[in-house]
Amino acid sequence: MRLFAQTLALLFLPIHCAYATSIMLCKEPSGADALRVSDVVVVATVEVESLKLVSDSWQQTILWRVNESWKGRHYKDSTFTTRTRFSDPENVQKGQVFLLRLRGSEPYEWASCSRSRGLLQDSLEDVYEIYKEFYKMREDEPNNSFKPSPHQGGA
């Protein structure tokens, strides 16, 4: 039995180390890359936060109100939720504003690995880069809309 437990521990050791290493190397995408790799890129304000202790971890649910949207289905003044489990929950307060880069579907998992946690006042360089990339992408997209000329039939 002891040999079984040691073998099992050795099997899980590389996974644990890889996971710990990936957290240490965690880096959020730059402003320009955020538009390419994220499903949702918004600036949003914390409306309501809920914390529950679930199975020895904290489940944090946050209702957000969108201030600015560059990508995703959420438009200005709409709301959405994030739900994440932490050993120690993120410290957020109603009214704080964050730059969010989210993947997946609602309720999104929100985990920020930057020191600023995505607070807007600490993310202004990223916002500038996002705006530049957003307008560049809009210019590069082909416009396939039909525009009748005076000689082509209009209804």
C-alpha cells in the first residue's frame, strides 16, 4: 500500500510542478493581442459581488456593468457575470473599474495575473493599444455591403 501511495504521488508531482510553473509565467495578453485571443474585451464596473465558501475554496460571483466594449456580445451599459473559485478571493469593491479580457461564455471565469489585477487606472497603456488595434482591424476588414450606383437598379 505504501508503494502504491508513493507511485501515485510521483505521478502527480510533474503535473503540480507544471501547474505552479505556468502560474509563475502567467502573463496577460497585451492590448493588441487581447482583441485577437479573447472572446470579450471590455472596461466594466463592479456592480455587485457575492462570496460563498464552497468545498474549501471561495466562489466569487461579480455582476459587471459595461462602460466600453471592443469585442464580444456585451454593449455599453449591459451587464454580465463572472464566477471564479479562489483559495483567496480577489478584493473588489462596488464602483471599481477594470479592463477585462475574458474567454469562454457567461458566467466567465475572471482571473487576473497582473499585479494591477486589471484596474483601469493601471491599464491605460493597454487601453490605448486596444483602441489602436480596434481601429486598425476595422480598417482592414473588407466591406462587402452592396451600394447601388445610379445605373444599377434600386427599389
